Amino acid sequence: MDFTSIVFIQIAIFSCLAIVFPTSRSSSSIKISAAIVLILLSTSFYFRPDLMAKVGLGAWVVAILVPILLMRQLESLVINSQYTAASRFAKWLRWVVPTDGMWSYHRLLKGLSLAQTGQLEAAGEIFARSRSSERTEIGRSATALLYRSTDRWQEYIDWGQQRLTPEQLQLDRSTTLVYYLRAFAETGDLRRCIAEVAKLDRDRQLNTQYLNLLKMYILAYCGRVDAVILACQSLLSMYPTEVHQFWIGTAELAAGKHDPAKKELRQLKQATADSCIQQDIAWRLSQPLPNLDKLTSYDWETVAQMETTVIQDAGYSSVTPNDAPTPVTNVIIAINVLVFCAELFWQSRIGDKDFTFIPWGGLAATLVVTGQWWRIITANFLHMGILHLGMNMLALLYLGKFVEYRLGTWKYLFAYLVAGLGSMAVITYIDIRWMTVPHITVGASGAIMGMLGAMGAIHLRGWRQAKVAAAGRQFQAVLFSVGFQLVFDLTNGHTSIVGHFSGLIIGFLVGLMLLGLPTKELPRLPSS
């Protein structure tokens, strides 16, 4: 079995195991699909190992990879309020993912599209038809959207108290729950909203994105303008700018900046074509905000804790803001891609059989010790194939952007080069001392694993020194990634475990060293 097949099979197995794991939040349909793929992989391995790659990988691509990618595309359309396109996409997608309410989801999106363009009556009819089955999550979501689209918050609370059970709210950890808790704040019961969100945060019972959204709502109602701006710039940057502006305006109103806030909201109402935003603004300008004098000292302590959490999560979140400048990462990726294109061109000229990495600067320990030291550098920019390049560049895009944003451009470049060169130097030493069969090493994996180590150093420092809980969770995720890479390397004879883990250790140590120097500040509250 070739290298590509082995790698894909490992990815399929590990991803399916992660999906079926009890704590996974994947949908039931995806979990069933993952279980079926694991059964197919196991069966083919036992009866026909020669067909394992074709059968197992084919099932994984069709049943897992494609649906997940398509669902993420749909989620992106919904988050960005592109409801018309999302409705059309969902109508087609239901044939690919026919369970978990997808069969009728496109109708809800159609209703949102109509509401967005001001056709509230037509939208209400769609929501009313969809809510006929309130025993399903789709039906309950339709009810939430029906009341939300017309700002009938008190009616929604009344309906929820009569029809929703605690068990249903536990299941509906998205639209229904978010709008239900917002309804309490919109009708003046901010204390109830704060208490429920604090419980969700304490019990880790809600998707992080929706939890951050609810925290931002509360901070806006409490007039914490700077914290709302920070949340919009980082944790909730995926939402449309108009949504950000509305909630920043709400926070300014709550903070007592009435005249500038009302002016900004009126300007937004005139500028936006989204009827839902227009209606929200009309509601905000005509209805009083929650009375903050009713909050107890305990409520304010809870709000302060939420504000602190937002600041910390923004500083140690694994998500890098979309507008964060990361020029070094972009340049390194471009160099690797260009070098690979040159490899392909040269390979097409001389033929696959005659192609070797030696003339291109591949790492051969015997040549390095004879004076060709530059191979320690050049080997970092060579790759064996499109899969090797693609996996490394995707990892670099994620890890590199995070580390560059946190450390700063020049410190990041230093850490990347030291990890890459250091891992190649360790490979050379190990090969000379203990390897009897000469081999060639290429790839940016050592440097990229160094960035994983640097990420671990950043989170460890935040967890142990700054006592940031979010950093501790992210550090645990780094440890999980290290464990995954270890298993991957031990079950794959085509990778360099020495290069990977020497780069990881070097990157971790360099990261700790650089963090001891004056470095780029992590996100904090912007000045008003």
C-alpha cells in the first residue's frame, strides 16, 4: 500500500473515531455514517486488504468528508445572513444529508430570506406551517424565528413557558435556546438571562459560538461597550458587520451614550437592506433597555466574570481574526507552493523514474557532514507530492497564523526557522550515529511541528502564569494533537518521527524563550 493510501486511511479512521466518541457534538446522521465507515474499513482490512483504500476511503469521502464540508458551507451562509442562497443550497443539500431536520430546513431559511427583504407576512406563513410539529427541533426553531422576526419577545416567552420542557431546551442548543434567553433580556428580565447563560457556561452545555453570542448580548445590555467591540472583532468576527454595529449601538445606549448611539443606529437603519436589522433597530429605539438598577451585586459579579472570559478567550482563542496581518506565513506558503510547482515541471521534463531530491537540496546526512550544510535549509521547502504539500500547508495556515499573530512577525520567523533547521540538524545527527541505510528527508513538517510547540508554549504560559482557563483548554487541545501525531507517526513508516518531535520540542522551548521577551500584547479591551 502506497504512502498516500496509508495517510488517507489513517485520517479516515481517526476522524471517524473522533466523531463517534461519546462527547462528540456531531449530528446523529454523521455519527451513524462514521460508524458505517469504520465497519467497512474493518471488514475490508480483514477480508480484502487490497481493497481497503478504495472501499474505505470512498465511503469516508462520500459519507463523512463531503457532507461535513457542505454543512460548513451552509453554516457560513446562514451566519453571514445570506438566507436566499442558504435556502437554495439547503434544498439541494437535503438529498445529501437527509436526516436531522434537513428535509424542511430550507423552508425556514426561505422564511428568513423573506423576512430579510421585508415580506414579514409571507415569512410568518412559512414559520407558522413549519412550527406545526413542535415536537421536533425544526418545529421549535420555526416558532423561535416566527416570534423573533416580528420582535414578539413576550409572546415567545409565554409560548416557551407553556410548551417547552427543560429537556427540549437542553436538546435545542442553537436557535431556540439563544432566542429564548434573549427574549428575557428584551422584555426586561435581564437577571434571568444572566443566570441561565452563567449556568450554560459553567456546565459547558452549549456550543462555544452560541455561548459567546449570548455573553455578548448580556455585555451589550449592561453597557460594556469595549467588551462588545472586542467580542465582535475576535470571537464573533464571522457575523456580518451590521450585526456588530447593532450590538455596539445597543451597548452604547445602555452605557448612557444616547445621542451618538441613536444617531449611529438610525444611520445603520438607512444603510442596511436587511429588514430584520431595520426592525431590530426600530425596536431598540422605541423600547426601553433592561433596568440595570434591578441587578444585584451577584449579577454584576457574574457579568464581570463574563467580561473577563471574553477578554481571555479573545487573547487565547485558536481562531485568528480574519484581518490579522500574517505576511510571513503567507510568504512561506507561497515559497513552498512555487518550489513544488518547479519540482513538478522538472519531473515532467526528465520523467518520474529519473527524478531525485538530491539535486534539489534534499537532506542526506552523508552529504551534509561533507560540507553541504545548506541542505538543512533547502530540505524544509521540498515535498514528496501534492498530499504531502497540502497537509503541511493547511497545518501551517492554521498554526502559523496563530503564532505569528501572537508573537509578532520577526519572532515568529525566528521560531519557524530555528524549529525547521533544528529538526533537520537532529535528523542528520541521528542518521550519522545510528542509521545504516542512507535515506533522503524533505518537508516542512519539522518547522510546522515547531509552531505547534510554540502554540503550546503560548497557551501553557497563559494557563499557568496568567491563570486563563481558556488557555488551559487550548493547551489540552495541543496535547491531544501531539498524541494524535505520535500515533500517526508510529503507524506510518513513511514519516520522520525524529524530525516531527525534535521540531516540536525546539519550537516549544523557543516559544517559551520568546515569551520571556517583550512581545506583542494579546487582545484587550480597546480604549473608548
